Amino acid sequence: MTKLVVANWKLNPLGLKEAISLAKRTDLKNAIICPPFIFIEEVGKTIKRAKLGAQDAFWANIGAYTGEVSIDQLKRLKVKYIIVGHSERRKELEETDAMINLKIKTAVREKVTPILCIGESKSIYKKGIKATENHLKKQLTKDLSGVKKRSKLIVAYEPIWEIGSKRADTPQRSIKMVGFIRETLDKLGHRGVKILYGGSVHGDNANIFLDEKNIDGVLVGGASLKPHDFRKIVDEAK
Ligand code: 13P
């Protein structure tokens, strides 16, 4: 089965010309490209094979919410996926599980697939497997509270300490964690959810994760800005 490769461009690139060029060079089947909001419309018009995603969205579709972008607005630009609860938003913007839960519910209602990001900090990781499992379970339980069973969902496991670290988690540990996440999702009544791994995935280590039966794809930051590296990851996903 072909796996998913999600490109999270984060705050890149600087201008529209570079965004269009990057989109053209990473427009591959089974890729989901998530540019910054300002480039979404033009990237959407550029790509033919990849799908379009956003890095966030607000939970309300109408109302006075300065600076926010609604899922309804994004849908009109052909956005099919929305990253929700990325650790950078949880940390830098103090996004809470309650906010994330509202965003997921709206995405599900609007038939846009949420890519829910969960993962432990370095200090939790250091406390051991049990502490990590408790943290992941807590995040899943709160973030998916009241979300209709059998909703189309993707969960991305991103150990925070692996993001941008230039090395990736030992596969044995992530495989174990992904197994735990699947077990927890099953218990919560969410079966058949795709689970991705994210955190320093690049062309030379993607196969370690993508060859794993239990891992359905990867969420890629830095390497998604390097077309050669990104193409290698997508090739590994076939
Ligand atoms: P890096 O691939 O740069 O470590 O980023 C991972 C990430 O945060 C993707 O959402």
C-alpha cells in the first residue's frame, strides 16, 4: 500500500515565486503539501498530482475572529487536509487540547481530514516509556473527545525532541509508540486511523519508517523544502 508523505513548509518560503517553484518540484502523487496560508491559493492552482493541506485553521466558520482563517474558507481553495495541534503551536501559541478538539470537530464536520499531531517533550521522554504513553493517551483522549467514531482522521506522532534535530528517533521506539497510539485509538473507538511518524525524516532515513507495516506515512518539515530529498522520501513511500 502506498503511504502518505505530508510536507509541512512551516514559515517557508519567503515569497510567492519560490513557493510556486517548490510546489512544482514537489508535486508528486501521494504527497500532501501544506504551505503557509498566503501561498495556499497559488500552490493549489500549481499542483496537479499532490493534494493540498493547511498548517492550521480556526474552529469557527463565521464570527469576529481577527487574524484567523476558517476551514470553510480553506475548503474553497481546495484544501483537503489540515494539520491540527502541531507541537510548535501548542508551545509557542499555547494552543490547548480544548482548542485542538474544537478544530478537529469542525474539520470532521466540514469533511476536511485533520492531521492531529501528538508527541512528548524531552523531559517526558526522559521519564521513560510509561510517562510517554500516559502523555500520548492524555492528548488523544482530550483532543478526540466527542469526535464521531469512524471519522476520517490522521494522527501524526512527532516526538518534540526529534523535530529539527537532524537525526530521527530510533525506529524501535517509534514503532512501539505507534503501536501504543493505535491501541489507544482502538479503545477510543477510532479504528482504521492512519498514523504517521514525524521528526527529522529525510531522504536517507525515510525507508526505516516507511518500511514499517504499522506506520502509514511520514510528516516532513525541513526535508520538504529540498525537492531532491523530498522526492526520495516519496519514492520510498511507493
Ligand atoms: P523536521 O522534519 O524539520 O524535523 O520537522 C518535523 C515537523 O515538525 C513536521 O511537522
